[in-house]
Amino acid sequence: MTTINTTITNTTTTTTEEAPMMTVTDANGNVTTEETYTTEQMLEMMDEMFKGQYGEDPMGDAPEIEDNHVYEENDGGTDLFEVIYMNNGHKGEGEVLMRCGLKGAAEDLMHHCWDTMHEENAADVIMQPFGTQAKRLAKQKEEELSTTITEDTTMDTNTTTQLAVSELNKSALVSTIGAELFQNGLIPMNAMRVATAWVGASDHVEDIEMFLEVLNDGLEITEVELRVDNKPVEHELTELDMGSVYDALEAAGYLTSTDSPCLTHSVPVMGTRYAELCALRTEAYKPALAEEGITRRFGYAPTKYSNLFKEAVHALESSEYTVDDYMLSIAKEVVANMGGMDKDKEGYVLRGSELMDSDKAYVSEFKGDRRLRMYQASCHGPNGQASDRSRALMDLAGVPTDYDVAAVTPVIKHEMADMVSVKDSAVRAQLVKDAVNDPVAFIIKHLTIKEDESQETIVSKPYSFVKSARILVALHKGQRPYIGLAAGLDAKCSGPQLGALMCGDQQIAAACGFSLTEVHDAYHRAIVECEKAGFMGLTRSEIKKPFMGIFYGQSFGAFMDQGEMTDTLWTIIHGKGGDWMGAAGDEDNAKRFHKAVSASFGMAMTAVRMRIKAYGEKINGKITHYMPDGSLVAMNYKQKVNIMGEAIVSNQTVCPDVVLSNNAESYKFINFKANTKHVHCGDFARNGFVNLIQATDAMLARLIIVHLKRMGAKHIICVHDCFRVNVTEMHLLEAAIKKAYSDLFGNPKNSRTEDLPMGTDMLALYFEGANKVLMDGEKPTMVTQFLKSGSRRMPKINGESVSSLIHKLGQTYYFAK
């Protein structure tokens, strides 16, 4: 295993440390660099800043870069060196963002904040996602970070942190380093070239002279290829200005310099930033032993969050699991037969799983994004939120074995039925036999079919099907196997469902499961609208992807690229089939198709979407809005550029794929986009409705999770609108779903509760937030879910009260398999 020995200098002979220079963002967004201050002086400054700062943007204008398909969206980009101290005395008044360095006063300030955040409703100090926190953790968990102390003859005692390169996602490192170099002065193309060369030289960070030599060599040999629609795009690489490169590396903390008494110039030395980055990318993703508990490595969320959110996070973190040894052995055989670990995109999951002991229980840290959706942070091992294989590797720990076989068997069957596309019982029975008799061949077969777009997928989750089939066969044999499989329910078309409940559209709500009788669902409505527009031959399987894509913000441009859809859908939209390839689609057809699908969302929802979108020309800042529990949705949209540095002004701006390669590695970034420091007001309005839907989805998830935990559920797995428990707790899941929907939509009045202190009018809360950033002279808009009398605008759906429909879950199918 290759190791990196990164030297982080911590002088042990000094008992006091001078505070560094500090950058402060004031209430108007102005950035100034202050002289060095003591901790007490900094705290006094914060107290002054807290006074009268109502509505201060909690996220400031910290540099951030697009995820470029390397990180999950929940990382929210890389806001550098942020320390967010939220004084929550009056529902968010006085929120202040301060950026500090990585030493001295900033560290003291952070510890002070951690130690003094004792108010019941106060938000913790949030570090998102890198910076001071990594150093604090390195101090707290030296053994976990494999820290050793060495003696340097030219310096004071230093701390050397050893990190294994093989455990790191190098693409993620290139992406993050490139982001930070872009924010420190390099153009995007050069930032990514330097990042690639840096990672290529990382084996030598313990020897600065060798490292710099390999880095400089890498800068010369790193090649950049741009592709659009998988076709090369001509471009010219500018010559790197090495002075600018080193300035950017030093400004970002990757290099620093020290004056030598023997030389007339400064000498570059390794900065602390790369070690912090490596430490966070490895240590933050390892599951923790349940008996030791979780050491929090992330803030709960990069925005203000409620007590309910924190309770939900802790509920997810209390679910104990281990690794399924049988499924791990099967997965390793499959990988070996399909190209080996080096070609496996989730090799880190298998490597992490191999380090686990199936006789021990583990837990994972969870964190939220800017919409307060919750994600498992420990991904180097089984993950109930990730791929089919990652889920199958997870075995819930401590599941009771005295279950009722007659009650459990249908649950397993329902799980399996949800994984297959065939209805014939004989075919299904044969699938079960094949999965049990030769699981490796079964998984390879169905993975291959799934990857071949010319064939219809038969088993969508082959790993989970194998796991379930073994359980089902054992049950049929009269055995009582241990069942570590998580089972659950999914929301019925959750986005349109929640939109209909908020906007008051009875027909759409009924089509999304709020009906006691079977009605045509939302996908059928979309097919009908498309047929009216002349697009014939659509099936449910063909319409589902474009339906959800358009609902969540896809533009007509997505239907101009043949590579992004099936041949059948392309032919239905553009009328050209067979071997016809490569020509541009018909823009008018793409627009008509987009319009037809959008029409199926209903008049009420469309009207609200248009009102939200109209804010694009009326605001001069970021839209933030509260949710019923007091959590704050705070997106951070910035104006973007492509790899050439060209501003992205519409979906017609070309954003090439970027392939960077040198002697060591090759990295590909799809549709590369980099965020600048400038707020993009239009994106807040354009994505406002989608963000509101996803934030409401997350709000509902918090309620379901918390109710499950309060009812005594031992295991809770949440994937946005899908919830899983162990097979003995399905009755608790149904009860929790009913309770959560009743909390949010079942009360005929806009009542406030301990869990939901801001009421349940999500639309009004959104428009209140949007109206706070209107330009002078612009008139505010207000849309609400309740009448002036306080009564809900849609108390019934097709004659049946919403509350009654909620409590008849089972007859209604707003949540089902």
C-alpha cells in the first residue's frame, strides 16, 4: 500500500499562538482583511455583528464549485474554511458567517462556540465541508488518523499524518483541488491541470524537492481533452504561468513558504490543506463501531436546522448494522468476473466492507444538505441509501428472530416483486431458483441486461434479489433464518403528490394515490397529454423518466440529445428511427413534448411554478425560506462558467466533458461547470419550486423518522421518499407515515405544534422568504395553502376528507411498494 507522509507543523515548545490574519464578511457582503486579534477581541466583534442583523444571509458568498458528478449533490460544493456561528435567540436573527484561518484564534473561536452552544434551540457551529474541523479532528483522533511523532533537525517537533492513497477517491481530490485553485485565481482549465498534476505527484509529499520536481513534470505532460456528444472539441492550452500557479497553491494552503537564513529567497514547503483534505476524505467515510459511537466529522447541515432535524439525524445514526459476509463473498466473485476491482466504480465500498467484522455492530454519521435532506456519511462499507450492491451488503444488526413467519413471508415477497418486471408466476419462480442455485451467474446476467439499453431490464436489483431469494427459500422450507434485509414502502410519485397537496389540485392528488378507488395515475395523464400533442406510442416505462425529469427542472434541451434517451422515445419525439444517428433533433418537437408533459402537472401547480419563476427578474439576493419545523432552506446558486471560462447563460451554452490524463491517471468530468463567487438570482427563481418540493419531501421524511423512533423502531433506513425498517416493524412504519402526513396535511387549520412551530403553510413560508429579497419598487406576491379564515384550501379530495384518506393507508396507495 502506498502511503503519503504529509508534514503538518505544530510547534510543541510554544504555549501561546498568535491569531492569524482574518477575513470578515460584513452585513453588506463586503470582504475585508483585519489585523490579527485575540480570541476575546474576535468574540467582541462577533457580539457587535450579531446586533440588529436580521435576515443576514447565513451562507455569505464563500467560494464554491460545481460537483461535476464527483461528489453527491448533498456536499453542496466546497465552501472554504467556513465557520458559521448562528445566534438563534429570535428565530434566526443575527446569523453571521465568518471565515477564519486554520490556526490560533479561529480554532479557539470554534471551541468556544462548541462549548457555549447550550440553548435548546441553538444551532451548532457548522464546518462545511472542510477546514478547521479537520484539524480539530486530527487532534482528537490521532490514533484513528495513524499519527506518528517524528523529529525534524531543522524545525521544532512536527506531527506527521500518514494516509493511504489507495483509500482515496482521486477524482474527488482532483475536483476539490481544482475548485479551490479556481477560486484562488487560476482559470478553470489551468486549475484542473494543476490539480491533476498535484494528485499525480502525491506519492512524494514527504520529500518536498522530489514532490515539486514530479509536480512540475506533471504540469508539462498533463493532457486535456474536451468532448461534446462524445466528439472531440478543438481547443488550445495556454502556457502555464508558474508564478500564478504557485501563488494559487499558496493562497489555497497547499504550499507555503519559509524564509531560509542561508538563502536570499523563500523556500516552498508543504502546506496543511492537502493533509486535511485527505484526512477528511478517508476518515469521514468509515463506519464506526456501535459500542464506540459516532464522532461527528461534519456539521449537521450547512444551514440552520431545527431540533426535529437533529432528532431525525440521531434516529438514523442509532440504526445498527453489520456486513453480510455471504453477499460480500458473492460481490467479490462478481467483480472478479467483470473486470476486477480496478474497474469497479464502487471498489471503496467493497474494501470498506472487507475491513468490517460481521460479529460486530456498526453505525454511521448522517448529515443534511441545504434542503435538509439527510445522507449517510460513512460510505466506505454497506450503505442503505446507495446502490443495489451497497444495500445488499448491509445486514441490520439485532433483528429479532422470534418473528411470525406467516407475517414476514409476504413482506419478503413484496420486496422481491418490486425488483422484477415480469408478472408470470412461473417465470418469477425460475428467477428465484436461478438466484439461489448460481447467484454469481445470476447477478452477472442481469447486470449485463440492465447495462444493455436494447434489452428490457428483468431484475432491476439483482444483488438484493439474491439476498431476498435465499431468505424466501429458507422460509418455505420451514426454517427461521436471520433476516438482516430492510423492507419498506415508497411514496407514490412523491414530487407531484406533495405539489398537489400544497397547491390544492384534487385530480393530481388522486392520481398520486390519494383515492379510495383506482384512477389513472400521473404517468397515464402525461401520456394522454402527449397524445393530444401528437406524440403517439408512449408507454409507462417510456414516459416515467422524462416525466420526473421535467417535473424536477429538466428543460426541452434534454430532449435534443439522442444519447440521453431510448431509441423509442427519440423516434416518438423526432420521428426518425432505425439506424439514423448523429443529426440534431427538432427543437420545435422537443419544446412541444416538454410542454405536453408539463401540462399533465395540472393548472394549480403550473400557476404556482410560474409565480415562483417570475421572481427571477425581481430579486437582488438569495432566496432562503423556513420550513414548518424552523429549518432554513438556503441554496447557494452562483453564476457558472464552463471549462473554457465562458459564462453559462442558458442551457444552450456548451459545457464539454473534460478528460485529464498524464502518465499515472486519467479523470473524466461530465458537463464540467464551475461556480464563480457571484450570486445567480435567476437560478433561485428557476429552481425555487423544485427546491420547495424537495424540502417538503425532506420535511415529511424528518417527521416519519422521528415518529418511527418515538414509537420504538430499532432500525430506520431513509432514501428521500422511501423508508425501510426491519421485517418485524412494518406496522410501525405504516403508523409513522400516517402520523407524519396528518401532521403536515391532515389538520384543517394551520396549527402550530412543538415539532412544527411555524405552522404548516409551506407555500406562504416560501413566499415570505422570497419577498425579503425583492428589489425596491417590486410588489410582493403571496400564495398560501389556507384561507383568510385559517381553513385549509383543500380539505377534501373527491369528496373524502384528506385526513380520512391519510388514515386509510392500504385502501389508498399514496405510500406503497
